[in-house]
Amino acid sequence: MRQYELTVIFPLEEDLYQAGREQLQSDLSSNEVEIEKTDETGDRDLAYEIKKRRRGRYVLYTIKTEPEKITVLDRVFKLNANLLKYLFVRVEQ
């Protein structure tokens, strides 16, 4: 298993944020991803408009998973309407 950092931008609205976060955690657990750490970095201005929004709520996850699961998660996250953007970064040991 490899370690990754997953940065996710959620909408600011509390109901969309909670729904998106629950769906994301459900998707991660169903794909056998181990969440090591969750860090809510707060609300920030976006560099450019995403889905007609200028601000977003950032959350940083530290996860462990197999490399082939990243492709599966990418497809699943594209279907989640409550995620504005996400990015997987492999952490070097």
C-alpha cells in the first residue's frame, strides 16, 4: 500500500458540504482505502471560478491504498456533484 494526500474542495453550503463529505468517506471505505488523517483547512477563495463558485471549503486527507484504486476513485469522484475539485498526490517515504 502507498500513502497519498487527497485534497478536496467542497461547496460552502453546510448541507452540500456534509452530503459531499459523507459520500466521499463512503466511497473511500467501499474501495478499501484507509484514512489515516483528516485536516479541515477551512474556507478559502478559489483561484478561478469552479461551478459558478468563488469560495470553497478545503479538506486534506492522508490515505493509504493500492495504486490501482486511485483510477477507480477518480471515476467515482467525478460522479459526486458535491465535490468541486479533488487532487491525489503520492507521498514519498
